[in-house]
Amino acid sequence: MKIMIFSIGLSLLILTGCQTDRQRYNIQDPEPVTLPEGLMPADKAVSPEFGRGYAGEMVSMYFGPKKDLLQTDPALTFHMLALFEYLTNELQHYAAGVAPYQMVELIDARNELREVIGLPKDISANDAINQLYSMSKFMVLASSQKTVEESEEITTRRKIIGKYKAQITLLLKKIKSKQDARQEKLVGEKK
Amino acid sequence: MTSRLSAIIFATLLVCQSAYAADSEELLPADTIETMTTELQDELKTLPPATNELSRQIDSVLGSVTPTLQFASDALKKQEFSTVVDSLGLAKGTLSVALGKLPDVSVVADKDLASSLEGKGLEKFDVENVRALMDNMAITEKAALPEMAGLLDRVNQSGMDLAELNHSLERIGSSAENVTRNISFDFSNLANFSQSLQSIINNPGNIDAISREIGIAVASLGGNLKQAASAVAYGIAAGVDVNLEAAAQGAGYGSFAAAVDAYNAANGTSYSVDQAKSALGAN
């Protein structure tokens, strides 16, 4: 009996070890994308290697030390989100050398972003990149508008209301998403 | 000896299984709303003093939102999600009402905007992309809102004291019923603006080594990116509405009435301005 358990355990261990990390973490190859003109400088868009480098630099900078700028500039934000979608897609390429467990974290971050923005979870990378970049261009038009000045007293209150209304909206979206996930899980378990 | 070895193998398999369970569900942290409420309270303390009646009224509304959020926070700790959604919805609607009471910050038209819409800045496919994204934003927004019918009754039954909220709403000439109407304002706004975008395009007058290193560096930011994503998302949620409004005006809709006309033209409807405002919950 003990030998049987030992054999089954050993077999399972061997079988588990036969999968590559990419298979285990379900990392797919990048989806084909048509880059919108202007998403990145022409010399960076000539190859995935240059594109990844450029997108990586931009995302690191604007999601890192300069992230405060994004909160006041929706046009820049949507541009960076488009680059982030591009980067997450391209880094799935084996040649990018990203460890699968790191890739999973990136994909999780991307999915979370899609969720809060309102992009469908299963949207193609190409559609996501193009929609986000078009929205960025659209926001440039909006940003070129000047607003009428008002007193600091009112502006501060307007900002607080806007900020917390936005936070509550995002919380509601997250709760909805959790509820949907639970529902899907329950349906899956019943099947 | 054999049984010890079996146990080790079994334990190893368990560890492997849990390590690879990448899709495990992460619940919303119980202190999420509490943290937000504390931040709001701190920010309220740093507000410049209210020197006029409007500011005092707004402060009263903001003050009454805090207990609503605390109620939502308690419900979250008890995992009572329907109560959380109802009370958060109420808080959101209240903030919408307050925002509606602030003076309209009309945008000053930019003379370059029209020409930038005429092909230079925005192509037809861009408008279609923007519209697709906005449609999804509206759908996501709507799906996350509480059920309007019976909302106030449910909130009352769940034990929330609405007296302070009602009192502050009365001060700005509003009511809890107005709040429930305003809860749906944002998604209606997004959806309607998305529809009217079509008329913009229908009107000719409107419109390796380095990368690998960087890639690995970015990938190692995974957890931080999630935090950054949340921060960025707040900026988007707060900024998109304002900018869309500005874009609407800059794109040729000098006023809400003009946007309603365009919407009617594009969709074969005949809404009056008042009807449209009512439909959007702005009255």
C-alpha cells in the first residue's frame, strides 16, 4: 500500500515537472497588433525589440516616479495605458525573457486596469491598444480647452467631490467584478 | 521510512499546487472603505474655510457622506455586499448632487479645436474607437450600480440613519429621491455622449538587449504596477467626465441644448432640453 502511494506521488511529481513554466502559468504568445500611428516614435515601432524598450521606458517612468502626472492629464494617461497594453502583449514573447511568474503579475495588473477602465476582459490586445490610443487623441482635444477660473475655495471642494465620487465608482466596479467572479465559480463548480 | 517519504512527496505536491494556483480569488480588503473614509475626513479638515453659503452647504453634504461610508465599511467587514453596494451608491449619488450644485465651469472655445477635428487630430476610426470604449465604460458603470427600485427602503431597513443626510440635502435644495436619480447620471452621460459622437463624424464641418532588460525590470514591478494602476484609475475616473464635457463643447456642441439637438438628429428622437435633463437625472 505504502509503495503504491509512493509510486503515485512520484508519478505525479514527475508529470508536474514535465510542464514548462509557460504552460503551467498559461502564458500565450503575443497577439498580432497593428500599431496606431503616433503611439510611439516611428524609429521605435520598426521592431518588437525597440518597441518593447520604448514602451518599457515610458511605462516605468509614468507608472513610477511620474505617476502623479497621469492623474492630472487624461490624454497622457490613455497614451500610457495603450503602451502598457502593448508592452504586456509583447513581453509574452519567449524572446522577451520575462519569467512566467512575473508575466502572470503583469497580466493581473493589466486585467485590473481593464476592469476599472471599462474594457472587456477578453478584448484583443489590438483593440485595446487602438481604443486607448484613440481616446488619448480625443482627450488631447479636450485638454486644449480652457476652463473658466473659479475661487480656490470652490475648486478645492470640487476636486474632493470628484475624487471621492471616482473612488466610490471604482469600488462599486470592483465589488461587481468580485460578485461576477464568485457567480462564475459557483456555476463552474455545479458543472 | 516509506510513509515519511510519501508525506514529503504529498507535501511537495501541495506546495506546488498552491504555488501554481494563480487564479485564487482575492477578496476586497475589509478596510478598503474605512481607509477611504479616513482620508476623506483628513481632507475635509484641510479645506480652506467656507466663506459663502454654497461652500457651507457643500461642506454639510460632504460631512453627511462620511457616516454613509462608515456604514458601508461596517457592511463590508460583515461581507454584506448588497448593503455595501446600496450605501456606496447612495454616497455616490449624494456627491453627484453636490457636484451639480457647483457653478457650471463652462469651457472657453479653442479656435484651433475645430480644425484639429477636421482630420488632423481625429480620424473616423478614432471616433469609432472612442465610442466603443465609452459604450463599454457606460455598460460597466451601469452594471456596478445598485438597483434603484426600493433603494431608500432597503437602506432604511439595513439600519442606516438617513437623518443627517436628509438634513444636508435639504440645505442644498435637494432630497434623497434626487440622489437616487443622480446615481445613474454618469453612465447615462457617457452613453448619450457616445451616441452623439456619431454626429461629429457625420458633420463634415467637425471633424532587443535593451528592451529585454527594461522588459524584465517592468515585469518585476508587477505588484507595484497594480498599485499604480489603482492610482491611475482614480485619475481617469475623476478626469474623464470633465474632459468629455469639455470635448463635447469643443467638438461643436457649444451648449447642452446643442448636444441634445445633435443627439436627436443622430437618433431620430425629439427630446426637449428639459426632457433630456430629466432623462439624465439632472433635475
